[in-house]
Amino acid sequence: MPVNFEQLRPQILQTEISLGLQTKERNAQLQEACDFFHKLASDGVVIDRLQKAFIANPGKQCAIPTSQPIDGSYSVDTTANQEITVLAADGSQISPNRHEAVYFGLINAAVFIFRTHSAEIPSVVTETTLIHPEPENQSDDDVDENMIALQRDIAERKLLAKEACQIDNGKPVIALIDGPLEIFNIRQSFQIQKKLFEEYQSAIRQLSQKNIITAGYIDRPRADYVIRMLNILADDQSQSEHSGFSRYPLICDSDIFSAFLQPGERSSLFHLDSKIGSETKDSIEISFFYLNIGKTRQPVIARIEIPSWTAQNYESINLLHACILEQTGILRDNPYPYVLHRAHESALIQFSEKNRITNLMVQNLSKQEKTFFQKSNKLMLKDMSNKKISIES
């Protein structure tokens, strides 16, 4: 049946009304949060107050200020007008599907290598891994999909570390990951995933030993680490009915920083106090800052996560800041790091490639097992319907 637009129209109208009412409340929350944020900037004991709050309420996670004022803003005080090797990693995967002719998964990781202010042509390195799910897991598509996504994240970091550590030309090296540095779901089944965790830690250690400027780039961030900090400190000041609940549920960190960061400016540095970062002694310490890569009256806020060895070096932060601004400036109409975009293009598994891989596997397995492999009836009928829609449109 086609989409029932007669039923949909009043729902869209109701959504519009709800969003209009929500916008008024959101603006009020943003103003209150910004006022409190700037007020705290003059409080010299913010960190002490947070530590006391953590002791009283263990398990809270939030942003931890550094020695910089929390509402500080910094223009880049260095230029990227030097040769820098910038590497960016991304990956894609084929998740197992029991309805396909062959039950398999595949991971394709890519690293795009770009030398700024150089005539050298960029290069791409890819690694492709075929995944054979264990027989006992073939009835659980979700388990395999989550595990392959995790393996893809680790494959990206391993390939990035491998390629970055091979560069030894005396010039700065910057390694970028699309998304957070920490792999959040690696701890959900820690015992089962111990080997994967060790591979992840090994890749991070390699980058650390070479002192490579490393960062995770988060586009359109929705994190609320700074908002949580404000909530904790507000609770510490008053024991109102709001204690323990978010005073600002409709806003996120990027809303606060878009209100005062000028184009090209970065925020002060914050440490990320996280359960994930403290589960094991080998976990890396994560810091972050926000960066406005937009234009005047059109702020575009990104969150940049960096490990401790980068966070401790002011020159590294400045060089990273300058490099990201230069990279996002290449794609001016849609600011996003050029190298990450190219890494995504390189890693993406095309539909035609998936079909070719499937056909190769069917041909080889049919010869060995003397068995005919085909899609399930359900999937074949779906494909026929999709083909019909494509032809009619």
C-alpha cells in the first residue's frame, strides 16, 4: 500500500505546532544555561566543587575544566602553511543476512593520506576482511551486526596507526578518525571482546609512542558533557526540586558554544570524566574542545576529541586547529574535513561490489559443496518489488 498522506498531513501539522512551543522553552533554557556558564567562568573553585560532587554522587559523568577559563575562546595562533601529512580513516561493512544466498560479513577499512602544501598526489590504502560468523551465532543477526560494526571500528584504528607510524619524513603527522576516539561499546561484553580490546589498545599505543597528533572529529555533536557539568554544579548550589534532574533537557553543548564562539575559534579544553575511560588502567584519557567551522551568523560546531599526549602539547593543539580549519575550508559549502570525506568514499562498499563478492562466493562454494545457493524466497520477492518500483518511477 502507498503512504497514506491524508493521515500524515495532520500529524506533520501537529509536529510543527509542538516544535514551535518547544522552541520557546528551548531558547529560555539556552539563555539560562549560558548565563550560568559564564558566571561559573569567574569561579576559581569549579574543579574543587566538581570533585566534591563526584564524591557525594559517584558515577556521574561530565566535562572537567582545565586551567583555562571554561568560557575561553581561541583563534588559531599558528598557520598550516607548512607540509603536514594528514591521514584519515573510515570504514564500511556488509552485515550478515540469513536471507542472502551466502551468509557472510565483510569489513572494508580505508586510510586516505594527504600531504598539505605539497605537489605529491594523495594516496589510499584499503584492507578488506571477510567475516565468517560462528555457526552458533547464525540465528542472531543483531549479535553479528553489532560485532562486525565493532570490528570495523577497530580495523579503522589499526590501519590508521599502521600507516601513520610508517611516515618518517621529519614533518608533522596528524591522524583523524570520524567520530569519537573511544569505542563505547567495546566494554559491553568485556570478557568476550578482550582480544578486540587489546587490538584497540595496541593501535592507540602505537600512535602514542610516535607522538602522532591524533583526533576524533564529531560532526553535528549532540553530547551534553558540559551541560551535565552545569547540572552537577547547580545541584551543588541548591537543593531544589530540580536536583538530580537536567535543568536543560532541550539543549546540548554545541548550543552553548555556538552562542559565543566566532568563526574559526575553538573553546577551552575539557577533560572527559567517563566510566568508559576509567574501567581499566590502560584506558586512554580523552580531552575535547569545540570548534566553530561555520560563518558569521551561521555557526557550525564540531567536537574534537584528543588523547592525553596531544592535549598536553599546546603546539599540537594549535596545529590540529589550523589543519582542521584548512581541511573544512576545502569543502566550503558543506564544511567537513576533506580527508575524512575522501576516506569515506574510499571505504564505501558499492552495491555492485557486494553483488560481485556474493557471486564469487556462490561460485566457489557451489563447486566445493555441490550445493545450490540462492536467496530466500522473502528476499527474492522484495528484490522484485524494488525493481518494479524503480522501473515505474
